[in-house]
Amino acid sequence: MLEEWSAKGQLVLSEPVYAEVVAPFGDKGEADAFLARTGLRMLSSVDQSLHQAGVAWTEYRRRRRGNLQCASCGKVVKVVCDRCGAAIRARQRVLADFLIGAHAVVQADRLVTRDRGFYRQYFGTLEIVLPA
């Protein structure tokens, strides 16, 4: 897939994705060599993408209020304890998810992800590419 997409244009990584990609390499030189071979490069976030990430993060926190969200379609579901009725909360999203989405909207033209429901809900203009 990397070869196919690199033929269509430059492949960029946001800071959180860069950290995820290079984490398995014990040596920075090995990580740099992998990035060079695959044509991947980190593109630092600009103020506009960081602001958009913050706005989307705030909206997520406002909407969620104890609810869970389907990663596939984005539907929000309230889950409560069947004994006491309290909301069951799980941390489904971290700020890095919003940094990734906003970076793709502002500084790229698409995002490769399996998590299409979430990104479509918070970054509706973003073109989503499902990995093979």
C-alpha cells in the first residue's frame, strides 16, 4: 500500500503517527532508514491544525458525557450499569486522535485509517482511505 500511495504523492506523518511508526525501532538510525525506504516523512503540525484538533476534542468531550461511540459508524450509545444505573465510562479517545485528524485535514488531503466512523464524525471533510 505504501508503494501504491507514494506513487500518487508524498506520504506524511503527524507527530503522534511518527511516534507510533518509529517506536518499534530500537535505534533512531534504523527508524530513519525505514522512513527513507518507504518515503514517509514527518510534517510538523501548524497552528491551524492544532487549533482544529482542540476544537474537535472539546466537541467530543461535550458530546460524550459518559457515552460510548462506535468506531465503525460513529453512533453514540449510552451504557449504564444494570444494578445502579450509573454511566459506564471508558476512555475511547485521546487527544492524539484529534491531532492526527486535524493534521490530515489541514496539512494533507486524506488519511489512511480503519477508524472511519470517528474521523468522519469529527473531520467530515477528510477523505478516508481504508488500508487493504
